Amino acid sequence: MNKPRISMATIAALSVAALSASTPAYAQTYPSKPIRFVVGFPPGGGNDLLARTVGPKLSEIMSQTVVVDNRPGAGGNLAAEQISRAAPDGYTILMMSSSHPIQKLLKPELGYDPIADFTPLARLAAYSYILVIHPSVQARSVKELVALAKAQPGKLNFVSSGNGSGSHLAGELFRIATATDMTHIAYKGGAQAIADLVGGRVQMMFSPIPAVMGQVKAGKMVVIAATGSQRSQTLPDVPTVVESGFPNYTVSSWYGVVGPAKIPAAVADTLNRHINRALDDAAVKTRLAGEGAEPAPMSREQFAQLIRSDHEKWGKVIQATGIKGD
């Protein structure tokens, strides 16, 4: 008896049809179990705060438990590598910041690719840095600071929370944009850098607003500029560096959520939609404002483009300066 023959083309067509049919069904049942929201840092930091602010509201919206899971180590890279290898089903997601896209540029030995190994899901919040100086520095504007730096090449110090950190990159871009020669001093974290600035042992720093607001209010630091493309809502009277005459300088940091590569589009869209709804909650907005951050929802496509553009922008700075991560 002759057996009917099925061509390879027919098999392929049936496979595609089966996959297409199963994806909507999977999306309709998602989420059917708790979602693990991984944070690559200890409790209490910015990443953890954002996850614990948005997580409960997301749980309420999705009618499913969202568990914040702190997995600190290697500056967040340990958790990122674990998530890059997790099942792409939408049940394991990662809280990340704007330093994530450039980690491979700073540390070529990393065992994951920050771009290729993740699915961008949603941006949560954005915040600017501010440029603060010790009161003894004879400048009260960006133009005066640049003039002082050019009159004394290499004499002014800017401090950071570590090599390759956001505060370091902000300072390096400032040097390039203003064509000045200043000396970078890296610390193992922001606390000691802030302490030395307050003590007058160093002159300036690019810092997230919440980290230094206490010292600014006490008169121990002077704010001379914000780094974003627009003035900060927290400090509306402080001009931006762009307003100060340097149009090629903007630095805006953000927090976002990613998952492993190849999460089904329908599941990724569901997460994006519900996370954006959580960001529109009044209590969430108030909590973020208290930390100097602003809700910054985006579509998945917009968030993916932001990640790519930041990777390109900071890649040029890293290449030009030879920065290496700690």
C-alpha cells in the first residue's frame, strides 16, 4: 500500500500555523502564576525602590502576585546574566537602569549581551543629574565654571561613585562638550564621594538629585545646572547645561524593565500595557516624585530605540576616553 507523502513545505506551513494558533491562547492565559521581579542590588537602593513602588500596583492590575527578588552582586551584572538565561515566558523580569545597555562596552568579559539577550518591556521613570560644586569654588554658573577650568587646566576635580558609573560618564561627556581639562576621581560608591565634596577635598560632582538634596538645602553644596534636556520639576529654577550655552550636552538617566530575549510579543505587550497603567497611579507618581524621579512610560518600540541610542551615544564617549568599568 502506498503511503501518502507530505512535502517539507506542507510540514513547515502546518508548524507555523500551529505556532500562530498557540501564541494567542498563551497570551490569553497570561499571567497564570506569580511573576518574579528581579533586582540586581540590595534592598534600599534606587532599583529596589522603583520595583517595590511599581510591583504592588502591577500585581493589583494583573490580578497576580508580583514578587520582588533581590539578587545583588557584580554591580547588578550577576542578576542580569541569570535573567538572560531564564525562560522567555514573561514570568521572570529584570529591573534595570540606564547603565545596563553599556555594560558590555565597559566590561568585555561579561557573559551576556545587554542588547541581544533581552526583550525591552517598559521604561518606568526618568531623572536628571545635577551639577553640584563646593561653595568655595569661584563659580555660580556653568559658563563661570568652564572659564575657571580653562584658566586652570587639570586643577578642578570631579568625583564619581565609580569608574563607568553614571556620574563618571556625565562628567566625561561634560569635559568633551565644554573642551575642558578636569581630573576624575573615582570612589567605591557615592557616599564617600559626597562626603569628600562636602568637606571641600574635591570640587564638583554630577549626582542624582535625591542623593545630595540634603546637603544642598544645608548650604554645603551649590547647584549650578541640571543635565536633562528640560529643567527638573524638582528644581525648576535651576537652568540646564543646554540653556547655559552648551547644546551638545544632555544626560538623562532612567529605570526600566526587561526580560529574556524572545518573549512572545503578545506577552511583552501585556506587560508594557499594565506597567504603563501602574505608572499612571497617583500614589506611584507621588512616591517617584519624592525620589526626584518622574514616571516615563513608553511603548516597547520606543524603549528599545532608547536602549539602542544610549548604547551608541555612550559607546562614543567610552571609546573616546578609554573608560573601563570597576
